[in-house]
Amino acid sequence: MTGRRTLRTVAAIAALSIADHHGRAAEQVHISRVQHVVVCSSKSTFCAWPRQCGIANFGHGEIVVLHHHAPSAYRDIADISHAAVPDRSVVLLQRSSDGGETWPRRDDVTVWRSDIPTDQRKKLVFHDQTLPQIDMSQPGAMFYFGSDRFGTALTRSFALRSIDKGHTWDSPIAPFPVPPSAKDWVLKDNHPPVHLKDGSWLVAATVDKEVWIYRSRDDGQSWEHISKLVSQPASGRYSYAGLILLRDGTLQGYTLHIQAPASDKAVRHSINAICVAESRDGGRTWGELRPIVRPEGATAWGSPEKIVETGGAANSYRSPWPMLLRDGRIIVLFARRLPPFGIGVVASSDNGRTWSDEVPLRRDGASWDLGYPVATQLDDGRIFTAYYYCVGGDYMSSPRHIAATLFRVD
């Protein structure tokens, strides 16, 4: 199945009530024209983690989405284990020419292979080649940030570059350097880099349990760590970091604080919060990290009684994806991993000072194993977001596929 068929169009309009930190309603925002499609699906394939792989929008309806693509029989835990699937996967790039409504497979590109021996992958990444200078701000240019395990204790991130809309790619850029205080564990996923006025690029990466800011002054040929967005928390960890640049030059860094519940060991998933911090000096220093979601903002997913029955957590977030819309509003997409499982969104119309309650885009997931959204705004103003998903069946039997939702923030 290649996603030529629209699954469902939701005609109803959902309302978000934007509220401040004291819970007072500030205004209403509306979500409309919600349409779900399939990007990539097969009963014998595990398709997952687009946030780890990327998205690019080249305008005029042409967008590409990358994801991990691996064979899976869905018979035992090894077929779906997150520890096992990456080792037999490839990073597959797919292309749409109509704003993500259909996904023909004729232009598929394999960007990276994790299904080849470790020594071959090491030779590709740890090389001494001199790479050409490339203007990564030109039309058609895009980054792919890969992470691979080169042994049991060494996870490193590297970059690939394309200047022809992802059809071809250069050799990997030398891995991101590890800060002196950290171990050999750096994870940069594919939330897009921020391009500053001085020509440098900034990204946020998870280093151990912290979030660091990296900078490149040579269009991605080399990267240096310049600051911490946030240090290791007293409990839990920070992950899924991403940056956006506001119109006034303020840099915002988003991350997820993942903290396992202390009182109920039977709760399978973490209680956590999506958080934001700000920098006004190009990412060199950062302000206080603060949450943008509230337990009372999650009532759209179900009644409080239902929430208590599913583990005592008011909400459960994964893989937040922040993005700045052309009209200046901010939205953050995320996966929900408590029943009802699905994809949600929060919004801000005042540069992140106040945030809306949650609005579910989907709430029909078969299990918690979903999410990792990527997103872009189309020429007509609609939002396109892709994510991995499962419907029907259960955790073991439901094939993971790449789905997408198109919608408008009115």
C-alpha cells in the first residue's frame, strides 16, 4: 500500500482554549479540514520513527519524508523490539508532489543502511575525506542527521547533506563531538536546524540525559558544542530536543522531561512534560525551562475517571515537534502514549507565553507504540504531519506504518 487512498476526512472543527499558567482562558483557536492518509504500509514491514529521519518541504507541493523501514513478521517480540528493529532497517526517503496526499514509490531513495555490518558503517562514518563546501541555504538543500550504534557503548550522530532535494547524498560528516563531561552517547534526531543571520546553523542534541546546543559555521562540515539547553534533571532525563527561531530573534528550545512514576510500578509509561526555554544571544545562554502542558489541558482525551483508570497519569507525551507558522503562531505536535493512544497538538499565539489545551488529531491507535511526528506548513497554509502508527489488532499484531494528517489551524 502506498498511501494513494485517503482514509478519513473529519468535517467537524475542534476548538482549543488557550490558557495561561493559572488556567484562565485567553482565546479560541480552531483546527479544521482534518484529513488522514497512509504514507507507507505493509503487513510484513515495520515502518517507524520519522522524527529520527526527517522531512523537507521544497514548495509547490513537493515534500519528502524519511523513516526507518525494516522487515517484520509480527510473530514474536524480536520482530517489533525497538532494540532489534534498527539493526535490520534502512532509512527510506519517500516523495510526494501533491502536498502529502499521495505517495507513489517510484522516487524512493535509501539514505542510510543499518542492515550492513558494523565495520562497513564505521568506515563510512569515521573517514578522513575532505568534503566539498556546500551552501546549505540554497533551494533543494537538506540535512539528514543519522545516529548509529558502533558497539554496545558508542552511539554517535553524524550528518549527511543533499543539494538536489534528497535524490543524492554526500559522504557522512564527522560525528558530533562529545562534551568533556559526557560519555560517548550523542543523539541528534531530525528536527531541522535553525539558520542564523550570521550564516551559522544551530541544532539541539541529547547528550546522555542532557540537551546540548551544537553550532556549525561551515554549512555542516563540522559541529561544535556551545552551550547546554538544560542539565541533567534530578530524576528522569531530557530528550526529543528541537529549536525554533522567532521573528524577534528569540531562540526557543523545546524538550521532553521524561520521568518514571515513583508511586505505581504497574504504570507502564512515563509521566512527563513538554518544556521550553529561551535564548536571546544566539543559543549561548538559556533561561529557565518551563512546562507548556498542564494535566487539566488533557481532558479532551477522555474523562478524569477514565484517565485515572489508565494509570493515574493525566497525560503521557512523546516526541514533541515544535514549529513556527507563517502567521507567527507556534504549534507543538506530540504522540500520546496512554489510552486513548494517538497524536495531539497544542498551540500558542503569543510567542509561547501561554499555551492551549490539547486537541487530539487522532485517538484511534492500537497501542502505545506510535508517534515521532515530523511536520511542515504547506503553500496553502495547511499543516502536514507524518508519524508512525498502528490501528486494529494489538501491540503484537498491528503492523507499524507511516501515516500522515493534514489539517488547518484557523
